[in-house]
Amino acid sequence: MFIALVVAAVASLGAPLITSVATTFHVSLGSAQWTLTVALLSGAVATPVLGRLGASPYRRATILATLAVVVAGSALTVLPLPFVWLLAGRAAQGVGLGLTALMMGVARDHLPEERSAAVIALISVVSIIGVGVGYPLASLLAELGGVRAAYGLGLAVTAAALLTAWRSMPEAPEGRSARVDVAGAVVLAAALLLVLFLAGERKLWSRHLAVAAGLAVVDVVLLCVWAVIELRSTTPLVDVRAVRHLAVAGANLAMFVGGIGMYLLLTLITRYAQTPHGAGYGFGLTTFVAGLVLIPFSVLGFVAGKLTPRVRTRIADPLLLAGSAVVVGGGFALFVAARSDLAELFVAMGVLGFGVGGFSAAMPGVILAVTPKSETSSAMSFNYVVRSVGYSLGSAIGGLILAAGTGPGHLFPDDSAYTTAALVGIGAMAITTLASLALARRRSSETNP
């Protein structure tokens, strides 16, 4: 759980430091934005590869080597080097995002079944709330000691994570395949890079729609080619046949659409809080104070993660997914109805955290119920890739809606644009709820024929 928390917190360090990076390195805000984007990209690409390695006999070596890469990247972000080296360091830090699924595999292999389910749920939750932990800490350190001090926090905690893994991480059980589908990894990496690029390049969609649509078609073709490669491989990167199982496919669909909605609300609230009063709304918060708005998100997310394993004894995982999606939808509704006071934003963020925490804790149970132990890391890594793409699209959709609501010559969107974006989010959570309820009905019919 400590390792999952660290890699999530370190990957999120780019978000609160974008402005500081731009001023420190004398680059544009668009260039500074890549300190966050490149970490998400490298994490999305590395996750399925690490998931497959985590299902091999070399899991311990994979975990230690990956953490060593993250520590080396953290050192690059601290050293007084040019901006390109900072980007390289952030890319290396992002690789660590692939470790979360491996931690789940370790828990499932080496803990009793009654303990492993609760631990896996918490690992899933802390991989989310790590954002809320890293954001305010990084903002405070940036204000006190500059951007290097903030990245120094990342170096300290990743070194601690490496030491923890070296001392406590067990070897994987014997008898597992050590082969990795290299062709599948390359094609999937290209497809993920393209889809995340399209999600992040909002100007491309608004100014060159034909080019963006063409690249989207290319991406769909790449994903189809990857699926064919995986179906023909004896040691696939991701077991596509297992992914086609209705329970797994439904869970990934719910994760994808739900991820869009969850990250959309997170983006809307933090951006709204930092909008200056001169726009006619907003609170003009500094980066650090805006980071404090994430504290209710993290605290209530952790509370939901602790409660979910107990509730699972009475309520099926798909129903928990549906209930959590409704809670997130309630967070959107609160944001639409009441955002004139800062306390109301704290409440909405807390509701979002509780919903996201419950959703994240219930998701592994849906997937692992039909997944062999040996495939835990691979199955969950694919789910995390789906989540990453959903989060990226949620951020992009929010940016596009707010950009469309910004009048000519204005720096900030109209207040109504936030309402429009929130209504889109409510629609996304409604779809997520329906998909989860369909999963629940299917499980009920299987257990009670």
C-alpha cells in the first residue's frame, strides 16, 4: 500500500507545479504541462508490460528495477539540469504507475484470501487518493523552497519505497511463464500514446478537426491489430479472451466511462477554486490553498476504501460500483446547485472522494472474481490502462467544454460552462451506474439460475 501511495503521489507532482516550472525554466505553460502529461503517458505504456512481468517468476526483480528507474528519474528532477532532463525524469517517475497492479498480485499470492481482498481494495484506493496527498504537499514546498524542493519530496519517498520493497517484497510463486509478448507491447504502446496525445491536444480538435479524426481512426486500427496479435499469441501481454468475459468487459466499460466522469469533476472543482474573482465567480485561491481542497477527497476516499470490504459481505461488488457511481453523480449535482461558497466546494470534493474510494475498492473484486491468481497483475494492469485513458479523456472533455464557453477576448470561461460540463459528467455517471447494474443482474442470474 505504501508503494502504491508513493507512485501515485509522485506521478501527480506535475499538476501543482506547472506554473512554477514555467517560471523556473523560462518555458511556456504548454511546455510545462508536459511535466504532468509525460508521466501519465509513460505510466500508461509501462503498465501492461509490467503487468505481464508481474505474472512471471521475475516479479520481485521487476518491482525493484522499476522503483530504481523511478528513483533515478526523481534524482533528475532535483538536479540543476536543463528542462529536457526534467521531462526525462518525469517520464521515469511515471513508469512507477504500473506497479499498482503488481502490488495487487503480491497481495493475492501471499496473503490469506480473507485478508487479500481487503488489502487489494485499499491498494486500489490509495492509488487514487495519492493525488490528494501529493498535491498540497508539493504546492507548499514549491512556495517555501521552489520547484526543486517540491521534487525533492519525490526523491525522498521513492527512495524509501525502493528500500521497503528490497527488504519486504517476496518472490513470485514458481511455475509461471517468463515470456513477454514484445510485438503486442509495441503496438499497444503506440496505440496508447496516440489516444492520450489526442486526449491532451485540445487545440488539434478545435483547429484541425480532420487531422484529429484521421489520427483517431489510425488509433482504432492499431487497437484492432493489437487485439489480433494478442489472440494469436501463446503468451499474450493481456489475455484478451479473459477481457472478453462479460464481467471483465462490463467492469472495464464502467471504469472507462466512470473515469471520465470522476476526473472531470476533480478538474472542474480545482480549476473553479483557482479562478480569480474578476471573472465573476471563483475564489482566486493560490496553488497551495487550492490543493487543500483535495484533502476531503483523500480523507473520505480512504474512509470509503476501509468501509467497502465490510460492506462487500452483504452487497455484491457490481452493486457497490453502481452505488458509488450514484454518489459521484451526487457530487456533480452539488457542484451544479451550490458553488458560491468555498465550503460547498469542500463538500462536493468530499462526496467525490467517497464515491471514487468506494468505486476503486469494489472494482478489483468484480474483475478478480473471474481471474486466475496467476493473471492478477495482468488483468488489473489492463483495468488501470482503461482508467488512465478515461481520466485523460475526462480532463480533455472538461477543457474542451470550458474552452467552448470562453468568449472572444476573455481569459476565463463563463460560469455556465462549468454547469454544462457538470451535466455531461452526470450523464457519464448515469451510464456507469447502468453498466454496473447490468453486471449485478448478470451475477445474480448466474448464482441463482
